Amino acid sequence: MNALRPVLVDIGTVCTEAGSSHRLAMWVACCLGITLLLTFGSLIAGTSSVETSLGWLLSPDAQSSVILWQIRLPRTVGAWFTGALLGLSGAIAQGVFRNPLAEPYLLGTASGAALGVTISLIAADASLGGLAWIGKLGVTGAACVGAAAAIALTITLSRGVIETASLLLAGIVVGFLLSALMSLLLLAKPEIWRAMQIFMFGSTDFLSWSSTTLLAIVFCVCLIPALLLARGLDALTLGEDTAQSLGLSLPMLRLTLLGVVSLGTATAVGQVGIVGFVGLVAPHMVRETLSVNHRQLLIGAALCGGALLQAADLLSRWIIRPEELPVGAVTACVGGSYLVLLLWRRSRDA
Amino acid sequence: MHELPQALPPALSCRDLSVAYGSRIVFEGVSLDIRAGHWTAVVGPNGSGKSTLLRTLAGLREPHTGSVSLQGRPLSTWTRRARARCLAWLAQSAGATELTASEVVALGRFAHGGWLAHRQAADDAAIRRAMVATGSLSWARRRLSTLSGGERQRVHLARVLAAEVPVLLLDEPTTHLDPPHQEEVARLLREQALAGVCVVSAIHDLSLALAADRLIVLGRHGLVGHGTIHQALTGDWLSVAFRTRVDIVDQQGVRLWRPALETVSGLGPGAPR
């Protein structure tokens, strides 16, 4: 508990840092307020009308209670934790690789998870004898195993985590390789393409309280080491040699934080499929509005990522209601538009 | 000129040091005993390995052959954090970051607390002292990326000073600085040396380097000499290192490098215009 104290104090005192403390506190309050509003919005958004949903909230019966508290609430809370995990992982990846374009899927996790799910669907669909156990892993388990295997392959190819450039290159190679393998399998088994589409575009439809609890636990497990090592990421912004001269162990920092990114991304992908742009855009949104160190950036990116995915989830249910859009398509549109806006603003200010 | 302490042990030493980038040997056979309480300037032509020597002494580059000792102990036996509490290094071109100036300077105290430790009052005092000394306190809350090159350099210098360590290795600490600030830095390094710190700085400005207590002169393939300024001038080490005549003039006790511009056609004082 003593070891956790500084982290807890840091979370509490992050708003009292000199300089940007007031703006940061406003920003955090704003994020939390938006999250609350989005949670309320998600409760009243569905195939039924808003009036009906409001009526359920005011006087719930057995059926409406199940819809509100067992379907809609875990879905939006789960979406928040998924977005928070992706935002946190994105901020860490950008810090570790010292590259603002780094994102959580950089180590090949998305392709690995997609391949894992493809194999699992094929194994579940056909009787494959010795491979039947893969089908029993389920989509979530297969995605996690696939993502973990992709990371292991990336780190093996780059011969460890010392060379950032090698790691990036290995991640790209593994990503392409596993995507190609998945495409080959889909060509051989076109009947699973429909199920794979749901995974590839991302869906919050399957989030339950059990998966939300898992996401919440993993989020806490990832946040604590990330905050403990945040000052190391600050030191890394001064360059690798300077960071080492300050007493930082780069292999330990990279290995721990890439482990955090891998765990967070694999869990998120396992629960909702591949949701792009949240991990890339959330840290930029924080940086654009606040002058922050990594401790503040990590917390900000998690809050922002959570609100972003919640908003995308709500939009995906609202735009063509009563039908739903894939949440990944919405995040891609919103995130892509934001990056274009960012580029336009920077070129205008330059 | 102040009295140099004589009885202090070598803070930093190396024996038969050679460093190579691939098949290219930068320098070889370099042996040095660098004592505490001195400001030592490292000079030499471009590519002679001034920065590489400092990086190797700082433990950031493995030597090809030879060994480095810090306060009498082989550098390899020091833990990373213990070494950072004894030795600070300033890069030739320190990066711009989105951190504020005070956060960058605070990183100088990184090794003084554990991963879980909070900043103590002593850390805050050291940070403030360093920022006051380098004149960087007024932009403490500004992002480093919004500062000019010279301002940034002073912040990085403050970061190194905030560590309050017995050995300072500074690679071109006066880069981007205007002449008055170069003079301030020189005064600061002298003060550090007088306080017992071992200050080693690579400096390409010969006149500024001659304000140091001692010189390490590197040539194309290794050490030309290590000694006092007087020894360096008497032995004409600079001319040997730069493989051209280097004129040093003494103006009221201040030694200055005089460029031989009159030998360049059209630039001499009597040249037709």
C-alpha cells in the first residue's frame, strides 16, 4: 500500500501542479462532465424512443431494468474503459517511441488479434480435431492470444527493445505479415467473413458487466505502472542518451511500458474488436489544449479516450437508428477529421 | 587566476581508451587523470572525438578498448542511478520538449529519489539555485519548445547544475549563447570548479577554452596533450592538433586566439579595397 501512496497522491495532486493546474482541473472536470452526460445519453438511446427510455428511467419495470442496467449501462461503461485503455496505451506508445504518430496497434497487436479471431472462428466452424481447443477460446480469448503472440513476434524480430527503430519496423512487418495470413484464411473460408467484419470494424454490442469488470481491472493494472514510470517518459523526451545519463534504465522502462501497452490493447481489442484512431487522437487532444508532463498526459489521454469512445458508441447507435453503425467506422471518421483539422491548423500557424 | 587545489584525487580517469564507430577509429590510446576542482576544456578539430570522449567518460558509449574510472572505481561497477548521482552530462544539442523549463530542470534530480519518491525541499532548492545561476528562472513555466536556442541551452545547463554532482561533463555548453551569456557560463564553470567540482567541457571556441584551468587537446588520431594552459601553449599543442599555425595573443592577462585573416587574400588590414 505504501508503494501505491505516491501514485494515489499524484492522481490527487495532479491538478495542483504549478502553472497549468487551473486549466488542467477545468479540463478534467469537463471530461468527467461529458462522460456523465454521454452515460445518460447512452441510457436513453436505443431502438425504443427517447420518451419511452425516459419513462423507463423514471418508473422502471422488470424488463426495462434489464435493458437499462444490464444492456445499455455496461455497454457505455465498457466503451468508456475500452476508450480509456486505448487512450492510455496511445499516450504511452507515443512517449516510448518518441513519435506523435505512434498508436497502440503499432506492435502488430491489431493484426495478431484479427488473425487469432479468424483462426478461432474457423476452428469453431469446422471440426478440426486437434485445433478444436482454439474454437473454445472464444473471440475474446483468441484476440488476446493473437495480440500477445504478435507482440512476442515483434520483440523477437527486433531482438529486444533496445532499438526503437527496429521495434517500429518489426511491428510494421509483423502487422503486414499477419494481415496477409488472415486474408489468405478468409479467402479459403469466405463464410466467416461476416463475423469477421463485426470484429474488424469494432462493436460495443457484446459488452456485458463481466467484460466491463475485466476492462476496469486491466485499466487499473495498466494505469498504476504507467503513472509510476511517467517521469521516465518525461526524461525520454530529452533524448535517449540524456535519459540514460539521468539514471534511467531504458530497457526496463521500455519493456514495462510496452507490456502495459500490449496488455491494454489486447484486452480492448479482445472485448470490442479493432477500434482505430482513439489511441492516436486522444493524446493529441490533450496536448493541443494543455501544457502537460506525462503524468498529466496519461491521465488526460485516458479520460479523453474514454469520452471519445463513449461518444462514438452513442453516435453509432443514433445516426441511422434503429440500425447501428460499426463503432470503429465512427471513430475513424471522427478521429480522421480531427487529425485533418489539426494538420490544417498547424500549417496555418506555421 | 585563482589558486588551483593540488592535493585532490582524480575524479575521472581513463587508461588506453580507444573508441571506434564501425571500422573507423575515432581515437586510441588515450589515458587521462582529470582532477576535481579544475575546469578542463577539451579542444580539437572537428571529428577529433571531443563529444565521443565525453560520452565515453559519461558511460554512454562502450569503449573499444581501455577502461574508465569514476572516483577511483571502474565505471562498469557503478549502478546507473549511483553514477547519475555522481556525474552529470550535457548533450551537444539537447532536445526541445513540450515540458516546461522548470520540469526539465527538475529532471536533473531524477536520480536523487527512487521511482516512488516525491520531490523534497532539497530538490526544490537545488532546482531554484540552478535556474537562478543560469538566469532561466524567469521562463520557468514556459514550454521548452517555445524558447529560443540560447534560452533552451541555459535551461539544460540548469538541469545539469541542479543535479549538484561532483563531476560535470558538458558538451559545448555555450552553443547558441550570445557573448555575454558565454562569459556568464564560463564564470559559472569556474565557480563550480572552485567549489571542488570536476568540470570537463568540450568547447570549440578557442578563446573561451583558454579561460579554463587545463586543456585536453585532441588531434586527428588521439591525445596531443593534457595539462595546464601554459603547458599547452609552450608545447604548441593547438598547432599540432589543428595541423595549422594557431596564434594565441596575451592581452592584459587574457589569452585570445587570433585568426590569421591577413593571410587570406583581400582581408588583411593593408589589403586594397
